Amino acid sequence: MSRPLPRDSVALMEGYHSPQIDVDVRLNTNESPESPPPGFAEDVAAAIAEIEWHRYPGRSATELRTEIGRLHGVGPAQVFAANGSNEVLQTLLLTYGGPGRSAAMFEPTYALHSHLSRITGTGVIEGERLADFSLDMDEVERLITEHRPAVTFLCSPNNPTGVVDTEAQIRRTLELVTDTRGILCVDEAYGQFADFTAVDLLGSEVPLVVSRTYSKTWAMAAARLGYVVAPEWVVAELDKVVLPYHLDAMTQIAGTVALRHLDAMNERVARLVEERARLMAALADLPVDVWPSSANFVLIRPRERDGGEVWQGLVDRSILVRNCASWPRLEGCLRVTIGTPEEDDRFLAALAEVLT
Ligand SMILES: *Cc1c(COP(=O)(O)O)cnc(C)c1O
């Protein structure tokens, strides 16, 4: 028999590639090197013991949304939470994108912005960044006025480059998006590292959503929880589109309990910033180009060696970093998550060995 075919946009697609290889030192997916703060797991276990397992979880996740809202100074009706910020972004595209509409992004940036656009049948409009990977505001203006995308993505700090967009750049992009009746999504997965948050630009008639995740600096990648802060009318539309009861009771509990440990979470961010400075200083002595980073990872490019070979050399030494070879515009680059000092020392020693 001939097999049924998936939709054209799916058939043409490559899946998400980030190999999960069993190694000693995992610096490839920007997770926190530390587990959540002491007491977190016990608090979650105690709350999970109280779950009424025969009942569906609260569909509107009111307690979780209330606590997240409190964190950002907004009410629960301005918060939409889902299974990782990836599900949040997918829901946004299912709501505002789709066939006949387009989404704009400025490459190189987080691969899921274009990937999720394609999956949801949304046209993809790729803009270019400047050579130092900062936003090219002429390009932003040209793309938005010419194509009038339904959704425009920014990512600040940007994955995989670590570059932050300035407040002026975000404000200007928001003006352009507003004038063309689109919606701006600022992905702040690494927002804890930046001085400015686009949450400060939210307003009841402002077409802006700001997405955040528990996965990275908050040390909760295993839970799959992300959210957007947005105007109430956006949240109301997202709630219509997402599957009912999509956010299970355990995830809701984990997300609520985590917010009681906020100080400890913030201390981790400070430790990572210190460790990042130490790692960057050590990298400066090796034959690699290093981009300045405002996130919990750094982008590097070996000057004299092929990036793929260096990646393999590190894997051979039980260290996994992200090989950016398949990432257009990032040929030869590697993205390295900031680990513990011990992990980073092992990485530095292995890198020095591979490069000499
Ligand atoms: C990791 C990441 C996400 C996705 O995180 P989830 O684990 O799905 O919450 C979203 N945006 C960026 C820029 C990321 O790096």
C-alpha cells in the first residue's frame, strides 16, 4: 500500500535536533546546573499527596496564575500558563497565526519560533540581524511594514547568541507592530539575566505578550512549565484555543511551590552571572571567538578548527555542548551552557586539549 502523507508543511520539515547523549557534563540545553532549592522537592511531594487523582485538574490554574501574576504585578487574567513556553508559543501561533497569516523573526534566533510557525501553517518571514547579531532596526521596519506579520517574535536575551535587545529597539518594534495590527511576542526565557523586561511595556490596549519559562534559570526543566504575561483579551483567546485540562495538577503545584522559593532562585541567577564571567575570561585565552552574553550560555567559534570536530572531541571527553552546525548563519559555532565551576573546568580543560 502507499502510506498516507502528512501535510506538505510537515513533510518538508526536519524535527527538533538536540541529541540527548549520555555524558558526564551536559552543557547543551541551557538547563540550570543546580537542582531546585532545598525544601522545594519536599514541598511539592507534600502538595502532590493531597491531589484528588480521580478529578480533572483546575482548568484555569487559578492559584498558579495568581502567583505568577503577583510576581509581575498583574492579575491572574493577564497570565496564560502551559507545558513549557513552547506550548505557550504554539498556542499563540494557533490563535493569531495559521494559514494565510505570517510570523516574523530575526535570525539567528530560537529555532522553535520558525519551527512552530511552520507546524501551525503560519508563513515564516525571516529577517537578518547585523554581523554582531544585534537587531537591525531598518530590517525590522522593512519586514513589518512590507509583510504585516500577524505575529512578530523578538527574543531577549537571544538564544543562541546571548545578545539583549535594547528597550528602545523593543519599543520601536512594538510601535511598528501596533501600526500594522500585529502582535509582538518577546521571548524572555532568559529574562532573569536582563536589566529590562518588556513586561514594563504592557498595557490593556498594547498588542504585546511576554513569555517566560521555569525551565532554564529556575531549574525546573523536568516540570515543563512556561507562561505569558499579556493583555486580558489575548489571554481569553489563548484559553479558547488550548486543549482543556492541558496543565496537569502536578505541574500546577510545582509551579506554585517554586514561587515560594524565589529568593533562592534569584541567588542562583547571581551565581551563574559570576560563573559566566569566569568562563568568558578563561575562554579569552583560547583560540576561539566569544560573543558577549547576557544569558546562561555563551556562543563560541573555534578560530582554527572545524566546529563539528571540536564538538566531537568534547563528546569523546564526555562533555556535551550544542553544535550549531545545522543552524544557518552559525556555521562552526558551539553554544555552551554555564555549568557548575567543576563542570566548566572540565569543559575548559577538554576544550584546550581538543584545540591543541
Ligand atoms: C528553552 C527556550 C524556550 C522553551 O522553554 P520551555 O522549556 O518550553 O519552557 C523558549 N524560548 C527560548 C528562547 C528558549 O531558549
